[in-house]
Amino acid sequence: MSKPRVEILCPVNSPAEVEAVIRQGATELYCGVLRRSWKGKYSNVASPNRREWTSSNMQSYDELREAVRIAHGLGVRVFLAMNGLYTEPQYPMVRREVEDGVACGVDALIIADIGLLAMMREWAPGVEFHISTGGTTFNSMTARFYKRLGAARIVLPRHLRVDEMISLARRNPAIVFEAFILNRGCKNIDGFCTFQHGVNEIRMGPLYRIPKKLNLDLRLLQFLRALPERCARPLASALVSGADGACFLDYEVSAESERLTRRQCTEAERFIKSCFSVLTGIDTCGVCQLKALVEGGITHFKIVGRENVTDKKLRDVRFLVEALRRLDETQDAFRRTVRATYRRIYGVPCRNLCYFT
Amino acid sequence: MTDECEKAILIPNAGKLDRPLDGYDRLYFGVEFCQRLIPTQQALAAALERAQGKGFTLVTPFVTDAGLQRLRPVLDMLQRERPDAEVVVNDWGVLDYLHENHPNLEPVLGRLLVKQKRGPRILRIAEKLPTEAVDHFRRCVADSSVVIRFLQPYGVGRVELDNLLQGLRRDDGLPASLYYPYGYITTTRMCLTNAAYDRKRSFREIFPCKKDCQILSFTLRSPKMPVEIILRGNTQFYFNDRLPDNLAALGIDRLVYEPEPPL
């Protein structure tokens, strides 16, 4: 039996990095656009896609057009994330975003909103669309529901176990499933979480963009990781990056239970506090499960982190390309190889922050 | 104003069915957030017994294929025993399944699918947002005319809303139920509460369930979060018991009281 073709879907936030990530091995690209007119009306917090930071997005459709031109020249498809959740007054602008994206030549849209999904035939007839992880496809009936509506691909939630993803793929061979494979492993289910992101960009104005643009926040996180957790957590929460997500705040936690002892409650409080730390949310990875997923019928893998600097994206793609070359090894050998590769490429050991179990 | 609304109470499981139901017109029974808490047929029978003479709404969660298997016999039984019942759906697949297999049961679009913007930190930034953005954060996706049209063939005639901290805005939309005083913010399958008191490993796993959501809850406070977060089981909630003055104008004709965070 011939080996399935495996796709590596890489994020981009600028035309300048398109060629580099493709030369490194990315086989598909995705991106979002947050233009001034949208931001002026709805702010970055209500972005048209699920990345609410300005630095995660291209700033104009001219940039998108250029990115598509370069990618198509190298034979690579580009997908536009339109996976926000829209309310009635936004529809005229959403339609314009869709039409402008299509006019740039994007190969597919990534969608979460049921209303946009319903309008695709009218607004963008014949244009391929994928169901975002925000579409919360946890079962075969939901997969079939989206397939019947015309979806060409479904991005699975991070909150499915590997066996559940494989089972979905086997039960629905006519559907292309895509799985997350690297970065940003939120504890909450993307499509069911209603916390706002990008809040600090509003609170701090243009100043907030500087560390994000230079990826200083990610570097800061790496620094914080090296500190003992009791020092790192409050520090991270106090600093720019830590305070941006509600999941990263340094909460005071109190447990209530009529049945547990005070000691058990204290233990529980300590555990819960440890779950709400910025240190738990970065560098998440599912690459050790790549072999099982590919053998189970999942062949499209998404790297998260549109806002990451190009260097990080290049390392991510290289990591995946090298891992994919070793799929013939046994699972144990594959895992050892992956961990060694991680250490070599990123210069730090794997932290066992796994997407999938 | 609230006198004009139908009054319902949400009881998540059979262990809590001994709560007095006087003054309520309808019993909501079941859980939105966790397939491990899908009631057994025995539990459903007990709930139906308690709901005699009242309206009955079965609340269902998002499900994996395994969860759907567990839900099927419960829905079969509901159709047999209370064909006039409503079913709150929080999964498009469950809606599709109901439509195909139980067209008599009345589907209601649940809190996980109506897509309100609930994060409490909106309160901290609202004054810096453009008017249109503030308006956007008070609305929900399910009130769009496009979505209403989409839902029509599925027989959805009602939506379930949270009592948003930033207020509600509805111009149109299907008749709505308003849940109070607990609004859901987010949920997960990596249940943090489960065995939190003897957990030796990271939360990054879907653990076997010990039903600790039934005996343990947490309050999370931070100066950066305008309200307390209540963590129960796999779900985080806020508390808001101030009902809007203009329920009828908002198209809200039912109030769903949650005596506790519904897990």
C-alpha cells in the first residue's frame, strides 16, 4: 500500500515569510486579515478570525494577495481564516471580507460561524471551505452535518483523544480531517470558550504591539520557564503576555466541599492554581502521536501560532518534516526520535505538554 | 415583568430531584457540559415522574461518538414517555440526529451553540471599545436572520441565553429562555476538578471520571478579572442575578433558574 500524502499546514502573518516556510517544507498555508476598517468598528477583540492580536494577522488584502501570489508560484495553497463568530450587524462587512479574500485567490476559507456557513453558496459559490476547530466536531454526526453543508475539510478539536480522532476518521472515510500538531494548547475547548483574547491590546494601545511584533513575549515565556514555578507564575501574570489570557491569571483559589477534608481542599486549591499559569499553555505539541494519527487516517496537520516570528515557524516546519521522515520506525523508537529532534531543533528538552492523550 | 415569563428550574441530575418544584412551570433536566453526566434511563424516569403536570426539557451536552451512543436510548425513551418534550441541543450532530430520528421532540438551541460573548473582562474594556463593538458583545450569533432561517428546517423554535454581564441586545430572534444566576464562560474535556485533591499529574489528559464535580467547587479571584469565576467540574461560570428590566422587549419568555452551577 502506498504511503498517504501528509500535509503540513503552516501559519503566516506576512507575505515576507511565505517563501521561507514553503522552502522549509510547509505544504499548505493559512492566515487571517484584520484590516483597519474592521478594527475601527469592532476592535481587535472582535476580530473576523480567531486570532485577536493585530500581530497575528495581515493588515490588508493587498498583503494577502501578495502572499497568495508567492505561494501559488511555488505550488502551495493558501487558506483564509474567517472563523470568527458574527452577529447580524456585521454581516455586510463579513460578506466584504469573504469576497475580498476570494478575489485575492485564496484556495479555501476556514469557517466556524453557522451563519457564514449557510451563506457560503451565495457569497462565495464554488469556493472550498473548511470547518474550523471552532465548529466543535466531536462526533460522526457532526462531521456528517458539516459534510452535507459542503465542507471539504474539518479541523478537529484538541480535546479529542487520539483513539477518538482515529475512530472518527475511520468511520467517515469521505471526510478530510485536520489535527492540530504544534503550539498553543489551551485547556478550554476553542469553540466553546467565550473568554476574550487581545484585551491588553485595547488596554495598552500601540505599546502592546511592540513585544508581540518582536515576539518578545514568547522569549519572555521561555525565560520564565527557567524560573521556579512559584516565582514564575506571579511574574508572568503581572507582565504583558501573562495578563492577556484569562487562563493565565494568577488566581487566588478557594475550594468548597462538604465532603473533603481541609487538607484535601488545600491540595486541590494548589493543583487548580497550577493549571492557571501561562507556563502551561505554550509549546504544546502532538508530534509523538503523529505516527499513530497518520496510520489512523489523519493526514493533515496544523501548526498554530500565526503571531510567532518566522524563525519559530521555520523550526516548527522543520521539526515536522524531520518527524514525518521517521514514520517507519516503531512507535517507541519514533517517540524517542521525536524527543531528540525536538531538543536539537529548539535547544530545550520536550516538556511533556501534550495535546493528545 | 418576570411574572409574564414561564418559570423553569434546571436540575442537572437525579440526585438533586428532591428539590421543591413549587412555583415552576417546567423542569429542565440534564447537563450541557459533560457527556459523562448524561442521565441513565432510570434517572430520566425519575425526572419525568417529578415533572408530571409540568413542562419537561431534557438538556443534552456536546458528545463524542461514545457519548452519542449513551444519549440515543435516553432520547428513545423520552420520545416514548414524553413526546411533547423539548430537548436542549449543544451539538450540531445531536440536532441532526434528533431531526432524523425524533422529529416530534422539540429541539432548542443550547447555550453552547447560540454563541454569546460571555468573558467577564469585557467589562474592563467596554469604555474603550467602539459603539458597534459594544453592541456586538451584547448580541449572539443565533439571533441573526441567516441563522434563524438555517434552523427552521430543523424545527428549532427557541434559544437558550445567558444573562450577560454587559447586558443583552436583541432586535429579532427566536423566543428565548434566560438562564440565571450562573452564566457559563468556558468548558473543557480536561476536567480540572476531577481528582484535583490527589492529582499527581498535569491536567492535560482526559481522565477517568470520579464525579468530583458533585462534591467540589472552586472560586477564582484576580484583580484583573472583574468578577469571581466559579469553577465546577469542567466548566467555569460567572454569577449574575440582576435580570434585565425589559424581558419581553428582549424576546425572553422563559426564565430558567439554576439553584447551583449546573453540573
